[in-house]
Amino acid sequence: MGIVTTLEEIVRKASLALVPLLPGCIAVHYPLDQHYKGPKEISKFGQTYYSYSKGPPKLELDSILEDNEYYTLRHLVFDNKDSSYGLACVDYYDVKREGKNPLIIISPVLIGSDIASESFARYFARNGVAVALIDKIDDGLWNLVQQEGFAVLMEDGLKKSVVNIRRVLDYFEQQEDIDNSRIGSFGISMGGIKNCVAASIDSRLKVNVFCLTGEDLPYLFLNSDIGMIEIPRRKLLKRYSEHPELYLTLELGLNLVSDPKHFASSLDARNTMMIIASYDRGLPTSQQFALRERIGNPETIIIPAGHYTSFFWMRSIRDDVLEFFNRRFAKLDR
């Protein structure tokens, strides 16, 4: 979540927060495009670009944070086998069900607390689905504006996140209580962007739900109204004496490889769901629809909310999200 900086923004966001309470203001559920013909081939470039030393990472720390009748919440810290990709830490919701269980990997949001992702994680786990909630990597992506080559450093952080998702997959597919044929991902905002890229180049993520997720990172960076993106953006634009937005767009576009627009056409729209906020200015709605079209117009829930106020809708749509995971997992070949 970003920072609300003006009275106008407070009023706008507060008014949108009331939307779910107004008669006739409901989420709209669209089915998969009936003319969908299937995904494109997985990018060979992407598989090479996000390659790493394969094999399950060594577990360095396993501590229990919570234990209840539904799951044990364990904090897992993995070894730094490949130091260039940082240390992967995961909050693992280890469900108390016999046999092999499905697993959903959740990537974190970019800015602020991740209450929404944690809420979904707990909900999934209470309903018998194991969850691996990946911790944020403290790579300072958005504090690099004073450094030369900031766009390269931003891409390096995004690439680390995608590779860490794959390393986490390596670990969990070796666990006896995880059903490798039923592994998927869920992500909100930047978490969805990272998962989208990872799922596009790694077929082990079989069913995916992207919430408030869009494509074209340069456009998103230049048009987001999230306060903690606006501030570094203003600093960056001052670097250019002429046509600052054009030159910033070019610099970002040339360096940000980890953009869903480069890979998402290889996702299977039949096993993808999107949640789109129709009044989103934090991650502009237009780019959420652009990603939806690139994937092949998958099943979609459109909520009448903005980037911040969409939080108030999460509780009402989580049944639909869980039902989608269960329905698509059931249809996968075992």
C-alpha cells in the first residue's frame, strides 16, 4: 500500500471505500474467452535468462511462528547457495491434512505491509491448501534513484525475485506432503507481476491468480499515483533537461526485462484468473486489461475499486479465488 499524501486523495479513497456498501455496486465475473486457442510456446530466452543452479536449496532455519487446528505456520530460511540471488525466506502454512496437498506460492507486494496477502494465505490454509508466502527481499529497488544505472539495478532486483520463486519451487516439490501436480501462485500488485513472469517461464506453476496485476513496467512507473513511486519518479525526471518522460521511458524500457508483456502470452488462460480494479490509478486499470488480453482473456473478476480500496473487496472475492484453484487443480492431468 502506498502513502496518501493530500486531502483530495483521502476523500477520493474514502469514497471508494464505501463502494461495496452501495446498492448495485457489485463485482462482475467474466468467464474465459470462448474463442481462446491456447498458449504460445514458453520463451527459450526467458528460461535462459532466469536460469540458476538447480536443485533444492538447503534449509538453514525452521522456526514455528504459530500453531492451530488448521495449520502450523513455519518460518523457513534457505541457504545462500547462489549469492547473486539473495537469501530466500518463506512463511510456510503447513496444513494439517493427511496425504499430498496442493500448494499456492504467494509473492509479496512492493510497498508497505502485506495484510491482504497474509489474509489470503490464512484463508487458503484454513481450507486445506498449503501456502508458501515469500518474504520481501530487502534490495532497495525504489531507493536507487541517486545511483547511476538505476534501471539496471531495478531489473536485477526483479530478476532475483523471479529466480527465488523458482528456488522455492525446487524445495517444495521435494516435500512428500506436497502434490506437485497441484502447485499454483497468487499475487497482488507487484507480487502478481513477479508471479506472472515466473509462471510464464516455469510450467511447475500450473494454476495462477493475478490480482491488480498489469504489464508495461515503464508505463506503470510513469503513471502510478502511489506516493512512494511518485517521489522517486520526480527525482528521476529531473535528470533529463529535455523530454524527461520520453528519455525515462526509454531507459526503463531498455533495461526492465522482467515485464509480463515479454512473457505472459505463454500462460495458459484456462488455468489463469485475474482480479482487476476498475478505478485503479496505482497500477493503472488500462494495463491490467492489457495483460488480460495478452494472456488470452482468462476468467476475470472486475471490482469497482481503486488500488487501495480494493482491499475492502478481498474478503468478498476470496471464495471465488479458492473455488477457481480447486476447480482448475481438479481438471489437471495427474
